[in-house]
Amino acid sequence: MSEELNPFEIAQRQLDEAAELLKLGPGMHAFLREPMRELHVSLPVRMDDGSVKVFKGFRVQYNDARGPAKGGLRFHPDETIDTVRALAAWMTWKTAVVDIPLGGGKGGVICNPKEMSQAELERVSRAYIRQVGPILGPKRDVPAPDVYTNPQIMAWMMDEFSAMQGHGEPGVITGKPLALGGSAGRMDATARGGMYCLREAAKILGMDLKGATAAIQGYGNAGYYAQVLGEELLGLNVVCVSDSKGAILREDGLECEQVKAQKDETGTCVGLSDAEIISNEELLELDVDVLIPAALENVITAENADRVKAKIVVELANGPTTPEADEILHKNGVYVIPDFLCNAGGVVVSYFEGVQNAYNYYWELEEVHDKLDKKMTAAFKAVHQTAEAKKVHNRLAAYLVGVARVAGAVTLRGWV
Ligand code: NAD
């Protein structure tokens, strides 16, 4: 039987396993298996050549028992409703595992930003908010950046929503530029949270990270800052990075500012001088200490999991490992820091951004780092202790912690 790669079916299977161990009743289990609400929209957008193109968009509010829905927006040509549902489910368990008072949501537009002008991107962003705006707001649902969306897009969306309300509403969206109510420390928060988890994992494994080799798949927000902070905070030696065009390898280490300059100039890190070009598949199987998937879903599968040589997998991407691959990695003694724990730093600082917007009072960078470290370390420990106590792998342990908290809130509200 071939491996199931539909992200939402994977998310449901993962939940099923947790539900059984948590002994959730059939009503609760059925409720947590599906999104509470989803909106599908059509966006007619005038393109620069005068033609009108109709884009499809989605917003899924998976569960808001613990607080307003929260989750990023993707602009991607391969976006599907099932990807958005899966990501919204993972956001629900993520906000619970780091114990912030928010629920889970996600959104996306099927489009290819690489083929669009800035003006077209702005019109798509504003059109999306005009359609989805009625179900958004700081007390309802708060989007944020994700794959191929960025602070500028958040700024246009916040502006459009504010215009619809007739007053400024910075708290409707997070990941905004600093000048428009963004939080200090949001840009690198996802990678920083992952590096705090890696630091804790290394303590448990008795591993010295200074000089440890690392490979990073994906060189966007999560991947780039993973290199910067992996070097700065932990002393990692990043030998391989990649993007959608391929991977580059240099055994004695890659200079991050050099890679960034090459990517900014040419749109890809591939082609950097003195670096060997390999494939994204080969990157995953390199003999490195730390492997950091920071691109898209389903890259570590039953087919290649046995060939992963890293001691620790730091999942900054959402859904990079399939359930079959999880079992193989666990059997092989690979320590996986699972996605919705590992990449929760982004949503934690997004939560801090919302709090600062509500107070209209802004924190220093050190305060953000300190509060993020406390949240991530506490979440890491809760997951690790559950994995030890229940003798399960880390992803299932993260599910046990997150799902139990959401189910608790659902019960207290009297919904099930
Ligand atoms: P991004 O758009 O900034 O970067 C994505 C990167 O992935 C780009 O470098 C792109 O070239 C690369 N890429 C695309 N397809 C690829 C492929 N097939 N193989 C290798 N590389 C490929 O996106 P991001 O915000 O860094 O998000 C990356 C991952 O991290 C996603 O899974 C996202 O859901 C997750 N994540 C991001 C945040 C955040 O705050 N940005 C938070 C939590 C999780």
C-alpha cells in the first residue's frame, strides 16, 4: 500500500492515535477531527496587463475553544484546502502545547507570487481581506505570515481591514513591520524558538552542539534565521542549505551572509562559488549531526527515513515527516523535535505582538527573547516528560499535551 501524503488525512491519523491514548470519548474525538468553520472565497483581481484573474482563497478556523483562531497565510501555487485544514489543526495543537490563550486557524491563496508584480500581490492581499474580513479580528481570528507571505503583505492586509472598520485595528494580524505595530523579535522568532528547543534536546542527549554540523532545507524566513541563530546561539557549523532550486554543500561550512547575498541577488542560493550543488533529497540524507527541514510538508517519508543520518531533526517546517517515517526515525534512535513544538516560536511572538497591540505599549527585544525562551523551554519539557512517562515518540507526546489541553477547554465550555 502506498504511503498517505494528504496532509489533512495525516493530521487526522495523528490525532486518532492521541485520542486513543487519551481515551477521548467518541463525541470529543469526532469534534476534534474536523475544522469548526471554513470559508472558501473567489478573488477577482485586475492584473497589470488589464485582464482579470480569479484566485481561490481559504480561511479555516479549526478550533477556538482556548481563544481566537490564530495561524498564518500562505500564497502558494500548490495550496489546497486539505493543506490548509491540516495546518489549521496543527496550529490548534501548537498554541495549546506552548500554552497561549489562542486557538488554531490557517489560510491561503492559490497563486504564484514569484510570477506576480508587487502591485498584483497588493491587490490579491487586499481582495483576500475584503472577502475574509468579516470572520477576522483580534477577538475572532488573527492571521500571520507563512510561506511566500511577509511583513509587507501583513501591512496591506491590516490597512485594508482597518479601512473596513473605519478605525485602525493593528491587532487583526501579526508579523507586521515594526513601524505599524509589529513586535521586536518577530522576524527570527520561529527559528529562535527552534534553536531553544535544540539547545534543550542536546542537554538531554549529552551532545555538544559547538561545531556540530547541520543541514537546512529551505532558505526563507525559518531556514535563513536557523542558520544565523544556530551559529550565533549554539555554535553550529551549517554545511548545507537549500531552496526550491536545489541545495549547496560546503564541507567546512557556509557563510550565512554570503549565502544570503547570493539568494537576494539571484533568487536562489544555488550557484554560490566554492559550493557543491546537490539535490534537496540528498540534503536530507547527509551525514550531519542536525537536520533542519524548513521548507514544506512530506519530505521525510517511509522511502527515505532509513537513510536519515542526523542525530536530531529540528522540524521548523510544518508536517515534514510522515507517520510511517516517524516510526522509522524513532526506531533508529533519531531525536525528532516535532513541528508544532519546534516551530511554535513564531506564534508565541505573534501572541506577544497581539498583547502589545492591545496595550498600545511595546516591549524591548530582550524582554521578548526572555519571555519566548521561558515559553519554549516549558513546552519542550512538558513534551519530553510526557514522552518519557508514556514511552512514546516526541510527536505523539506533543499531541498528548496539546490535545488534552484543547479537549479540557472544550469540556469546560460544555460543548461536548
Ligand atoms: P518562506 O516563504 O520564507 O521560505 C520558504 C523557503 O522554502 C524558500 O527558501 C523556498 O525556496 C524554499 N522551498 C520551497 N519549496 C521547496 C522545496 N520543494 N525544496 C526545498 N526548498 C523549498 O517560508 P517560511 O516562513 O520560512 O516557512 C517555511 C516553513 O516553516 C513552512 O513549513 C512554514 O509553514 C513553517 N513555519 C513558518 C513560520 C513563520 O513564522 N514564518 C512559523 C511556523 C512554521
